Amino acid sequence: MNSPRDGARADLTVRPRRLRATPAMRRLVAETRLHAADLILPLFVREGTEPRPLSSMPGIVQHTTESVRAIVNEAADLGLGGVMLFGVPDAKDAIGSGATDPDGILNQATRVVAAEVGDALVVQTDLCLDEFTDHGHCGVLDSEGRVDNDATLLRYRDMAVAQAESGSELVGLSGMMDGQVAAVRDELDARGFQNTAILAYSAKYASAFYGPFREAVGSTLKGDRKTYQQDPANRREGLRETLLDLEQGADIVMVKPAMSYLDVLADVAAVSTVPVWAYQVSGEYSMIEAAAANGWIDRERAIFESVTGIRRAGADAVLTYYAPEIAQTLRDQ
């Protein structure tokens, strides 16, 4: 170590703090940047005539097919990359019939949004049965009450076609069924939708951070999803699932949740030959909101730090409920 000279002054040649000295310097040498085009806004659309605020997600609502028009036009004006649509139906049954009904709420909403902003945003749809089944699972159940993987794939095939016919440019396979990417790609191609892209929720974990999402989609889940979503203890498994989805033709792969799985995200980003996304889920949003409301953290700094961390770990794009706010702040700056 160098000996000090002139009292407390050290003889240092390398001083990393030089590059942190001013806001302009920090901005110039920043390794990770946020852009509006790298953000995707998840949206919930319900049946009915009035939007419904979510108590567990302050500032987020279940939209109607009318109120969603304004928010997607705002998203387009802000330059966001896209919107991911989730349907919230009134009626549910064992096989999730509403998911494939052309007049079901998600397919209705997709047509509305595609007509409004289809030229400006990538219109994306959640391809999963959990919002539409009365038992709340992501697939159909067998006689023993277990999720039947292969029978579920048949439903996913039909869902993919219904969503593509409604105007979805990208279907988000979030159910974590084995072989779902191959099944959906095969059906889309056979039905003339070769240009409809597939987002594979490749590393999706059975997480406690989905809690507020249950309210958002009106979940009626009985039991848990540990037999098909991944164990939070497993890192290599996330990479294995991703490689399988890449082999089956996924156009984009995703890690969900984001903040507790940055190691998995970095692993996936290191090997993926297609874009890698991550989902900052409802619980992550609600924790920031709750802590900020109590004065425990600086809300805006926490929002930007959390999303920057997800991008830094390797996400090319981030699904976040903060997308419009971040984009507006970037524009103002």
C-alpha cells in the first residue's frame, strides 16, 4: 500500500471516484440505461363498465374494454415497447372455456387494443388458463385433481389461435407445461399464424411474490402450483427449462419473478440466442409502494434502482407496472 504524503493525502494513481464526481460524469459512464422502448406494461381487463382499483396494488386497476383505450394510447405516446394483456372474466369453469371464446374478455380486449395502438405497440397476451378456470390452476385437471400436462397443451393450442385471430402479435406462455412452446408453435404455424411470436415464461418460479396478482385476476386458486412452477431453491433448473424452450422455437424467453432471481436471469442471458425478458411482478411492486407509503424508502429512487438492476442482470426488456411512470420521468429529464 502506498505511504501517505502531506499528512493524510495518499499517493494514489488509481482513483475510481473520479468517474463518480459529478452527475454529468456519472451519466456519461453509466453501464446500464433505461429506455421507454425496453418496458412492457402489464394490464388487467375485466368484464363490466367501471374500472376497479386493486387494494393490494395502489395505483393499478382492472380496466374495462373502454378505459383500457386511454392507458394504451398513453403507453404508445410515451414510447413503451408493448402491453401484456390479462383477462378477468365473470364466469369460470373447469376447462377455462372463456379463454377460447372469441367473445371472451381477453379476446375482446385484444381486438380493442390492437385496433387502438397495434401500429405503435407490440400487443401481447397472457396464454394461460388460471384466470379462466374455477379451480384457479394453469391447466385442466385429471380425475385425481392433478394438472394434466398433455390435456392442457390441447387447450393452449386453441388459446393461441384465438389470441392470434384477435390480433395478438406475441403470445406469452406462462403456464409452465412441458412441451408448451412446441405445441403452440405447431398449432400457430398450421393455422397460418407463422408470424405470431412466442414469449416463453421459461424460468417461472412458484413464488410468494405473486400474492397481489391473485386479486388482480380474481384468482380462485385451490392449493398451489408447485408441481409445475419451479422450486425457488433451484438455479440450474431455470437454465434447463430455458434451453428446452429455445430448442422448441421460443422467440423470446423470460424469467419470473425478477428481483429474487437475478442469478437465474444472468445465467439465461449468458446463453440465450434470443431476447431475454424479466417480469417485475405484483409483489415486487407492492413492496415498493408499501415501504414508500410508510416513508421508509425514496419511492422514485427505489423504482429506478429496481428496474435498472433487472436490466443490469441481463434483461433486454422488463415487464413492470411502473413502465408509464419511468417513461414519463425519462422524458421529463
